[in-house]
Amino acid sequence: MALLDEILTWSKADLKPWQQDAARRLFQQTLTTTALDDLYAMMKESVGLPDPNNRKPEPLDQQHLPVTATKDDAVVLTALRDVKNVNRLAASQILSFAPKGLTVIYGGNGSGKSGYARVLKRACRSRDSSEDVRPNAMSKASAALIPQASFEIQLGGKSSTVIWQKGKASPAELATVAVFDTHCARAYLDQQQEIAYLPFGLDVVENLAQIVLPKILEKLNAEILATVTTKESFNHLVGTTKVGALLSALSEKTTVSDVDALAQMNADDTRKMVDLEKTLNESDPNAKAKELKLAAARMTGLKTKIESATAWVKDESIQKLRTMDMETQTALAAEIAAATALRSGEALLPGTGDIIWKTLFQAAKEFSIDAAYPGKDFPHIHDDSQCVLCQQKIEPDAAARMQRFEAYVQENVAKVANDKRSACAAALTKIRSVVLALDLDDALIEELNQLDIAVVAEINAFDALVQSRRTWLLAAQEKHSWDNPPAFPVDPCIRLKTLAESLTAQEKIYEQATDDKQKLVLKAELEELKARAALTPHRQAIIDLIERMRIKSLLNKCKNDLKTKPISDKAKEFASNAVTAPLRAALKEEFEALGVSALMPKLSESVERGKMKHKLELDLEIQAQIREILSEGEQRSIALGSFLAELRTGGHGGGIVFDDPVSSLDHFRRQNVAQRLVLEAKARQVIIFTHDTSFLGDLQDLIQKTNIDHIIHHLEWEGEFSGKISTGLPWLHQTFKGRIDELEQAQSKLAKSWPQYPNDEQSAAMRTQYSKARATIERSIQDIVFNGVVVRYRDWIKVGDLHKVVGFDAKECSEIERLHKICCDVIDGHDSSSGKNAPVPSAADLGKLIAELAALGEAIRNRQNKKPPVTAAAPKQ
């Protein structure tokens, strides 16, 4: 398993989510001060301290790692286009790349190379991401614009386009492209400029232990120190009471309910505290107890009296009388109905069967049974019987009537009516006669006012209501209408019951106060209540203190996640496994190829302040810092070799991008780097940005020698914008043939619009072309006459082509001199006489000159190749 995969597996298994997020930021090189604040907040939330900004960890994942790809799955860059809002780069440029082989982008200082290179570094997740990609700093309106670019790629034989935009995740496809520049030495040159080799990813593990965790620990310790949890301000509450015990044991585990159980006092608690203080200050508690007992009895007696009066007019009593009245009315109606039925059989005197008649009939019955016919049933009917009222003989029809009257009187309906009538009358008599008025005397009223100022008003209102309800009750019975009885006000019995209970409780306290042991108990209870009363105003402050204790406890818990030893030990394990013989061998080969093996760099492991490092050291007799021994160029070469070695040992098949790889190198080492990069371009896509003309010449020679696939661009300014891309080499680096082609294109353009009388600007343009023509003549001597055997700034002679440098005759020499003089007469190399005022040649003249120069070159080439010379073609008019 590759080291990066091992680190990812370990992070998921052993690291907390916020630590995994820290590892991700280290890989992406986004560990800013703000990032540390984010990590600190996420660490606190992991132990239960909520983050007000709700920041959540983004754990390290495969997408955050620079992928080590094989040659088959490596992406190929084909073009960089649609670059927007990047420095002052010109718009609508397309930077094409050779899918195989070498791409060289040449440009002088300030030509736009850094702009394109920074985009590549950001998009390809370079080892160093410290360089920001910014919009045009010269334009205030561009400040808010977001840099972005499009990449045309090939992956698995398929073409596609991916978009990079600053602030968003880089396209995963570009992660196989590695970038090297001055800033990307990463672990090859450490912050003290010492050469140190760490397998990529291992520095992330170490930095997690040695940088991230200590910085977060600093924040943690500062917050712990600032979290005040002392209890000195509550020392006055400490004692033998429950409040004192609460404060003595106060900790993050103390709950709000624990505090509220003592700090929240109700009215009863407050009243009891006052009563206890009065009791303990009483000189004769026994007499006071008796006084309270009598007062409680008076409250209870008054309550009983009110309840007794209320019983006569309460809703239940009203309902009972209402039922009695309704039953009486029903019985009387039934009685009337029976009397009506009695009279319906024959003509009887009015009132027969009514109350008065019944009274008369009942008297006659009693006379018959008691005096006229003792021992005989009533009515007594026989042959000689007489009516007890009229004293006349009872006729047969009269006898039947008498028997019917007796049956009517004896019927239940009449009896029920009579009973109901009597019961209702009795109840009304009692209601009328009962005494319901409370008639409180002045002494009792005064006592009640002392105990509860509101109770007398309640009693008076209730008393008046009782009288009112009795009046309504009697009227309701008389009218037989029972709707809407007067409503009761607040029942004073509730207050009287409370007063009686309070007086009884005080009585018991005073009785306890008569006993010395019980008095101590009361004193202790009073102290508890006083302590609670003293605690109440400090309730919130104590709750806040508990919260700070809880926070401080959780902050201290965070220290378990900030121990560096487990992570440092794991880094040591990773390092031991990752630095293998293949890597040592690869380093040796790369150093030899770059010409630095003689410096005797060697790979070694060391432990520095508990941090394991793999360093490239010099094999010297006297120990010394490498920066004190090696030059900048030597250090740069070793760093470059380490970079290439790492790619080799990782089986990396992705493309590589170099931005000024030969910075600080002399021409010998530049040649070594050029040879090594061209060799690497045979195995993978290589893209080089350079401003070094000698290095560019070395690359050109190697490209020609190896015939490797290649694309060359050069960058220049266009108006106020840099980064204009032109295919091919700039003028100064073009061959004779390339210059002839460019001159022909320029002449053709001038010929289309050349006037009879050119102005100063047109004249200047013509002189420029003659200046280029003169330079082309001079380049023909290097490229054609001497067949490239000797090249300026090249430190070797191309002896193999010397055999073609033969037979240069006087005619060819004269022709070169003639053409060269024509150019010299036209250009502004000398101060021309104003009086002469000679006009510049025409576009046709320029065409003729170019054709003659091309023909001369072709003639020399043909002769060198033993071919007959050719005649110059006529120029275009």
C-alpha cells in the first residue's frame, strides 16, 4: 500500500474527525490562522462545547490526496484556455501542450509565465499552494473577480474539459500532474534551508503533531486560563448549612436543580423563616403557644360558622328545595286531576273533592267511627243507617256515593299531595327562621385584620351573598322559577383554613421552643432558611460559575486529543516503511544524472526534538549545515533530483510541470537538467516554463538531436496585457528558415496596403523589416555558411557537420555583403542626414531582397549537398 493510502487509512481509524480535517488542510496547504480557529472550534464541539458558527469537520479523503497514477490512468493535458481574471493575462489565449514529449513555454520576465504557472499549480494541487492566484492588481474593478480557467485533457483515450475556479475544489482528474518550482521544494529544503527528504505525506503527519496540535494547545491553555472558576466571592455562604455544603462541593457536575432546590424560596419558606425568628426571640413561648391555639380555634370556629350558613343556601341546598317544590307541584296537580274525575260522574256541589271538602269529610268519618257507630267501618251502610251530617236515612244511591267518597279520600295521590305540601311548608319555615348572619364583633374583626387584611372583606361579601341567596331562594319557591341564582364570591373559608393551619404550626413551633433540644433544632432550621435566603440573590452567578466549571472540565478533556507522541510515533513508523532501497537507488541515479553525486549526498534518518526526519546530508568528515557548504544551484539540483526520484519510486505516470527549473544553476548544470528533462519527456508529458535563453538553446539542441515530440510557445505583451501566446520561438531564437518565413509574411501584409508616399509610421515599419532582414543575413552565416557547427553561447562545436562547411566562394561572400549593405543603408542604425531625406524602399523592394536572400541560402545548401544552384524567384509586386 502506498504511503498516502496508509496515511488515509490510519487517519480514518485513529484520528478524531477534526484531526482528520487538520490533515486535509495540511495536504491542501490551507492551514491559515482562520483554519486553526476552525479546528479549535471543531475540537471543542467534539467534547460537547457547541460551535456558534456550526463549523463541521471535512475529514481527509481520497480526493484530497495528490494521486499517484500509473501511466495508463494518468491524465494528459492538451490545452489551457479561457483563462479569466488571472493577473494581467490577455484574454482568449490557448496554451496548447504536446500530449507526448516536451512542451516549452519561453518568456522574459513579466511576460505572463508566472500567471499560467500559478494556475497550473493551483489546479494540479501542487506541493506548494502558498502562492495565490489573483486578478489584475492594476484594476480596482477586477478585485472582486474570481480567477478561473479551462483544461482540455485526455484520460483513458477520451477527451474532455474540466474547469478550475479559485475557491473551489480542483478537478480530481488533474491530481496526477506534479508541479516543481522554487516554492515547491516542499520537504526537500526545509524552512532553515537545510536539505531534508521526507516522503510526501510524512511531513503532513509530522506537522500535525509538531505544528497543528501545539498551536491548538496554546489556544486551549489560554482559554482554560481565562475561564475563572474560583469560589472566593461566595465564601460568605460557606458554613455548616446545606448551602455551605453545596458550595464546598460545587463542581461541573452540580446541576441547576441542585442550586434551585436551595436558592428558590416560596412564600411559605419566607414566612416560616420570619416565624422562626420571632419564636426564638419570644420570652414566654408557652404563653404564646396558648394564645396561638386560641386564635387558631377562633379561625376554625368562624370557618365552621360560615360553612354552616353556607349549607342553607349552597347550590346543593337550592337544588334540594327546587326538587321538593317541583314534586309538591306535581302531587297537587295529580290531586286536582283526581277530584275532577270524582265530580265528573254526577252533579255535585262545587268544591267537592277539594281541601275544604276533604276536611269536612274527614270530620264526618271521625264522628261516625268514634260516636255514631263505634266499632263500625266508615261509611256504615245498613237498612236503618243515617247520614252523620244530615241525620237522614241513607238511600241506596246515597250509600253508593258515600262509599265512592271514602275510596277517593283513601287514594295515595291525595295522601302524597298532602305529605309533599306539608314537607315543603316545613322546609320553608326553617329557611325563614334560621339565623344566617355572621355578626362579627369588633375584636374578631381587628384580629382578622392583623392576620390577613383581605379576609374581612371576603367574609363581609360572602355574608351578604348568603342573605341574598336566601331571599332569592324563598322568592324562587314562591314563583316556582329557579334560574340564575346569585353567584358566590371568593370563599373566605380558604383563607381562614390557611390562617388556622399557620397559627397551629406556629403554636407547635412555640411549644417546641419550650424544650431546649427542640429549640436547637429550630435554630438549625432558621440558619438553613437564612442561608437559603442569602443564596437566592447569587443564584444566577453560581449557575454561571457551574457552567464555567463545566466548560473548563470539557476544555481539559480536549488535552487528551492533543497528545503528540502517538502521532509522532506513527510518523516514525511510516518513515521507516516508506524510505526503502528503491528510493535510495533512485536518488543515487538522479543525483548522478544531474551531476551532483560528487557532492556525496546521502539519505539518513534522524530524530530532532522528538521528530523523526529523513534528511539528505553530505558525507563529510566535519559536520556542517548543508546551507553552509552547498551553493544555491547545488541545493536546487539536489531538490530537483529528489523530486524526480520520488516520482520514479511511486510509479507516477502523470505529467510534470517545471517553472524555471534551472534558476540559480550554472550552464553545466543547466545542460544536465535539460538532458534529464528531455529524457523524462520520453516516458511522460513534460511541460517547462523558462526565461533562460541558454537553457532554451540547450532544449532546442536536444529536441533536434532526439527528434522528440514537442511544442514550443513564447509569451509576449499585447497592449496593456501580458501572456499573449505565440506558437514557435521568438525572433531571436528562430532559425534562418523560420526568419525567412516570418519576413515573407510581413512583406505580404505590407504589400497589400503600401502607399506611394508612406508616412513616418509606415516608414518605421519598413525599416524594422530591413533590420530583421539584416539579422537574418547574419543568422545565415551561423546556420547555413557554417552549417550550425559553431553556435553562439553553445559550449561545444558540432564537429560532425564540419564536412559540409566547404567551398564558400567569393561570389557568395559578395552577395552576402551586398544584401547586408542594402539593409544597413535602410535601418536606423546611424543618424541619417536630414538634408538627404532618402525615402524607404517599397514593399516590392523588400520582397525582392527577401527572395534574393532565400535564393542565396538555398544555393549554399544545394552546393553543400552537391546540388546545382537555383535561380532567385522574381518577387511579388
